[in-house]
Amino acid sequence: MILTIRPGTDKEKREAIVSAWYRQQLKIALPPLIEKWEAVMGVKVNRVFVQRMKTKWGSCHSSKHNIRINSELAQKPPACLEYVVVHELAHLLEPSHNKVFVSLMNQFMPQWRQLRDELNRIPLTHQEWKY
């Protein structure tokens, strides 16, 4: 991606512009993905939030049926985003990371462990600014 900015734009502003662009890309990519997996898994999401998170790829508030997706996922392979969506939707069926949850993940996405491992091998974020 090439970003053209005005001379004198500081690093924080550049990062904010790129962050907003990534967040927007996820807001475009997520609705069809969530719709697909809601139908497959028999769940319904109330609200989806996209935000930058420092330590998680996603989170789920199971009683409200809300999920949060880390905006950094826009920089990762699409299969990793899909894994996080399935993981969070599975929490609507089982809030804990117990045997039932693992069974759900195995049922809906048999390759989930490989995708999780791939996602966790990739650095959370990387931005290099060249002039």
C-alpha cells in the first residue's frame, strides 16, 4: 500500500490514517463472513465492534451477543480472520474454553488449530514508514 500524505504530517497522524483504513476494510469484510457463519452455526450476533486491541484478536460478550474484532486482523490472511469470527461465534454457544467449546470448534472449523497457530506466529502489527 502506498500512502500519500501532506508534507509535515507527523507519525501519529499517519498511523491514525492507516488504522482507520484497516478498520474500514474489516467493516466491509465482516458482514458477509458473519452472516455466513451465523447460518452455519445457528447463532445470531447483535453487534460487531472493530477496534484495535493490544492483547486479543477478538472477544465476545455472550449474554449480549456482541463480538469485538481486532482491527489488526485486516493485515492478516483472510483465513485467520475467519478463524477469529468462528471462535467468537462459538462463544455464543459456549462461553468457556472447555471441552464443549473445543468440540464446537472441531465441528465447525476442523483446521482451527493450524489457523490459530499461523495467526499467533505472525507479529500483531508491522508498519514501516519510508520516505
